[in-house]
Amino acid sequence: MSSHTSGPIDPIRLREVLDGPWAEVRDAYRDQLDARFLPVYGENDDQARERVSRLLTDLPVELGIASAFPSAYGGRSDVGASIVASEMLAQVDLSLMVKAGVQWGLFGGAVAALGTPRHHDAYLRDIIAAKILGCFAMTETGHGSDVQQLRTTCTYDPQTQTFDLHTPHEAARKDYIGNAARDGRMAVVFAQLITQGRRHGVHAWLVPIRDAQGNPLPGVTIGDAGPKAGLLGVDNGRLSFDHVQVPRDMLLDRYGQVAADGTYSSPIANDSRRFFTMLGTLVRGRVSVGGAASAATKSALTIAVRYGDIRRQFTTPGADREVPLNDYLAHQRKLLPALATTYAYHFAQAELVAALDEVQGDDHPVDEHRQRELESRAAGLKAAQTWHATRTIQTCREACGGAGYLAENRLPGLKADTDVFTTFEGDNTVLLQLVAKGLLTGYRDEFGSLDGWGRASFVAEQVREMMLERTAARSLIQRLISAVPGRDEEVAVTDRGWQLKMFEDREKHLLETAIRRLRGGAATKKDRPFDIFNDVQDHVLAVAAAHIDRVTLEAFVAGIERTADPTVRALLSRVCDLYALTVIEADKAWFLEHARFTPARSKAITAVVNDLLKELRPQMRTLVDGFAIPEAWLHCAILREEPGRQETMAAHDAADDRPPVPA
């Protein structure tokens, strides 16, 4: 239940709640990553790439991104530590984070997840030590999101016992590949496996692309992707293959084997199911990108909130003291809801990382249902967090005025470097469709590309209502919802059960009506399968967005429930109120159209939101301090001026005989 904040808040206690179970990783990064790891403003591409490549080998290994690798090869078998390390590195330098993520998350992660012990024995130690730098060659110029339809082929020849890896046309070129343009010596290449005249779907091979001197190997064409909007330190490139011979044992064959005579075998008979199982093992990339986006958002909000405390603009009537930006309701409307949402995503991400660590940890057997649920949650949260980062970093830039446009104040770099995250590791719109598929059917492995949505048999026979998947605080959530009175007028909008009920009710209604529309389309458009889905695509995306809102709120509630310190718990409860009510306020039209509350209650929600903004105004600095971002990592000139400006303002206020600006 919501409660008003009371008593002073200790940022250290707040930090302890946010740092969570991998606090040692966060502290190790705060202690070990000094100023030499920070971005250098004004670098050109070559300078940034050289610096980032050099720093890669200086990153912490034991508690770093490489900690997810098996202990036997120099890792820690700690998947959660790897994700948290990626989040921390994102607050230092996003180019360095992406470079490390490509090396150890995508390239090395694919070798570990899709390879077998012989691949692990031969390569993992050198990959962890960054002695072999590699890249992850999945995306093609003509096929990004629809990976099942990749055009690159890898055809087995039993006479030579090699695969023929080939790029049949320019649209099949591997594109946007990190580590390819400059540093990569090997690549995990995804292509269509063909043997004995039959295709067996997309598989992955470990392919050398450069010799020891860095020259492209015969048949391998390497190009630079060219200037980018951000992430200058990442050498994105393009790869094409002209009948390159790949030894049979370089097939990463955990899920599909080719015998010397060309016979194909797999523990998973269905091609589509095998494909989704393979991709499911690589889910860490999406979890990392979502967490990194939120980490960058925290940096931007810290800069904007702290600047809003020292920057003043205009005077109050009858006085000559200028007002701090953070005292204006309009400024609070910009920053506080974004801050509340960032807190909500922090708890949702923490719950996701814990689930990932449990599902993919070495000591746990594979639970297919939980793996599917994990993939869906990772896709949806990645979309939500990266879109939130794009909006919020822009808001923070504007909140800092002209200063926010200067590179020395970090915000332009954060904006440019995170922009690609909305399409990196999966286009967000496509990812939301994956979430919706998981909600609409329990048979997601029966279809692959989006064409599967339109099969009349699929819609008519397999679409069915699903029980809502609960987050960590299952019993608490149900108890809170069950306690809500039947009439809205009898309960305050700050009642947690009412908020949860609104989120759940919206998701259920959208899901049920989407199912009805799909079934109706199947009955009338049997010969137009594409139209069946395309006609309700906007509705399906709304289902997925509502689902992610709901699981995010539930994760926030679970985080509050785990908080022992009463003052921190009270503060988080009010921040949660603000998150829930601003989501409801933003979708007032839906709630009113569907008679979920009255116009009078709609107006009351806006009034309560404004009251919450005033209540939380004194805690803005505490809330960003809880992120515990080291001062040096903010790398922001206007904050280095902060102490002197505060002293000047305090002296001015004292001369005016008025209270000083809030600290």
C-alpha cells in the first residue's frame, strides 16, 4: 500500500536496494574503471576505434562481461554478473560496452552456446583473454529481423569434407557487423545449411576472416560500414564470402550435426523449433542492451536533475531571487515521471537478470517453458527500455538548454550512442510482435516468420487465451488486486491494488479482443493469410506494450516488498505511484473509451500526479544519487562547475534573506 515519505533518506540505503545481488560487480567497476576508460570528446573514428580496442584488454575479467563463460575456461559461470558488468560499463563508455559485448557476449557467447566441447577447448580461453577477436555475423543487408530467411548459404561437400560458404548476391552481405571492419580475426557466421540437396535451416559456423597480419583471407571481402551517428569506437563492417571452404568441424553443432558422408542429424527434428531454440540460447544480448540503455538513461537523468538544482531562471513575483529549474512544475513533469519509469525498469531488469541467471546457469536443467517466457520478457523489456532511453535522454538534453547540446556535457554522446539500441539486437516493433505471439499462443515454435501469423489453421485452431504470467511477487500481487472494492469511487488512485488492477484489466481486454479479431479474420479471409494479421497489427502491438507495462509495475511492487529500510521503502512507494499513474494518465483515452473510470476520476489522476511531483521534488537529488554513478563517470563539465555555482547562489540567497537552494 502507498505511503507518504517521512524522515531523511540515506542515499547509501537506497543504493543498497538498487545494487541488488550483484553489488560486488557494481562496486568492482566503480573502483577499477578510472578516467582513462571515459569517452574522449572530439575524436574521429580512427582515434576512437584505436582507443577502445586498446582498452578492451584492460577491462576487469573476473567480474566482467566474460564472467558468464564456464569456470573451466577462465570465466565464473555467472550469467547475472556478466549482464550487470555490461550495465556498469554502459555508464562509462557505450562504445567500449558494445565492443566488449560483441567480443564476449555475441561472438564468444555464440561459441559457448552453440558449440560443443571441442570448440570450447580450442577457442574459449583465447576468446576470454581477447587473444582471438571476433564478430557475430548474422544480420544481412536484405534480412535483419527475419533471420530465418537469411540468404547466405553453407553447402556441405562430402568429397572434401568441407562446407562451401557463399554470399549469393549483395543483399545477402553480412552488414553492420561489430568488430568486422578493423579487429575481427574470426566470425560466427549464420547461414542456411545445405547437405545432400536439402536445406536444414539457419546454423552457425566459426569462420576465420583475417590472417595473422590482419589481411582478409581468400574469398573473404571485408568493408567498413562507414561513418555512423554514434558508437565511433566500434568498427562496424561488412562481410561477403565467395565460395569460402570451411572445415566440417567448424560447424557449431550443438543443435545440428553433419556426418562425414553428409548425413544431417539433430536432437530437435522440427526446423523452426530448432531455430528458435538456438536463438533462445543467445538471449543475453537483448537483456544486456536493455540494461545498458537504462544505465545510460540514469546517467542522463543524474546530469539533468543536478543541473536543474543549480540552474536558475526568472524570478518570483515581488522578489528578485531567480527560481531553480527543478522548482517549476513543467520541469518536474519532464524529469520526475522519466525518473520514476527508470526506477520501474531497474526493478524489471533486475528480475529479468535473476531469471536469466537461473534459467541459463550451469547448475540448472533447461526448462523450455521458462526459457520461452524469458525470451518474451527479454524482447519486451529491451524494446521498452531502449525507447524510454531515446525519449528520456532527449528530454534531459532539452532540460539542460544550450549546455545540453555541448559534447563536454555528455548528453549528445549518450543520445547518439544509444540511438541504435532501438534496432540493435532486434527491431523494437518486431520484438513487441514476438511478445504478442507468446501471449496469443502456446505454439510459438510451430511457426517462424511473420507469415505464420496469417495461417488460417493457426488462427482458428491454436490461438487461445493464456493465463497471465505473474512476476516474482505472485501472491502479493493477487492479494492486492483481490482487496480492491468493486466500485472505483471507493478506492484512492494511489491504492496499489487499484493500480495493478487497471494495468491487468487493460492487458486482458486487449488480449481478448485481439484474439476475437484474429478469429474473425480467419473466418472471412482464409485465402488472404497476410491480411489476417496485418489488419490487427496495431492492436497486437498494443497488447504487447500493455503486457510489458504490467510486468514492469509488478516487478517494481516486488522490489518495494523486498526493501527493509522503512524510509527507502516509503520513498520507493511514492515513486511507484508516480510511475503507475503517469502510465495510466498517458493512456487516459483508452481507459475512458472502455469505461474503466469516469471523467471525474480521470481529472483526479492528473491532480494526484501533480501532487506527487511536488512531494518528490525535494527527493530528486536523492533519487539520482541512489544510482551511485561515480562523479568522474558523469564526465560532464557543467557538473564540475556545480560546487562553485552553489556557493555563489547560496551567498546571493543569504543576502536576500531567503532559504538557500535545496541540496
